[in-house]
Amino acid sequence: MTAPNELRLLPWSGPEDKPCYLSTDDRGGYVSRLADNVEAAQLGSAAELLEQASEALDDQDAALEEMRRLAKELTGALRDVLRVATSRGHLLAVSEPLEPAH
């Protein structure tokens, strides 16, 4: 098992919207691969939403309701991307220790 400071933040929430963590030595295990796939899907969705947002902002006739829906979806995507960035940043810090400055 991994040390407590090596837990992986998973890209989904648990009960009461609390973070879920994975403790394993097997980065190629089922849950690790599932988390990788979910993260990839979340990042892909965020990229698509960013394109939609750019188009909507260029559209002077965009309806207020459409903009609200888009803002809500962007908020969810940003939350997902932030979770992915936090998780991957932690994984990098754990797996690739910094070299001492010379």
C-alpha cells in the first residue's frame, strides 16, 4: 500500500460531495485506469465547452438562458479540471522528487 501522503485524489466525489482517494501501489490497476479514463473524458468535455463558450461570446444574439446554461456547465467543467490538476500535480510531486539546486 502507498503511504498516506501518496493517496491519489480521484476525479469523482463521494457521499456528501467529499473527495475520494485511492491508496494502491498498482498505478495500472482497475481503479487507477478508470480514474485516468474519467479524467481524460473530463478534460475533453472541458475543451469542448471552452470552444462553445468562445462561440457564444462572439454571438451578440445569444439568449440569456443559453449563457446561464453555458456558465453552469463551465463551472462544473472548471471544478473537474481543477480536481484533475490537483491530483496530477500531487502525483508528479510524489513520483518525481525535485532535484536539489546546484
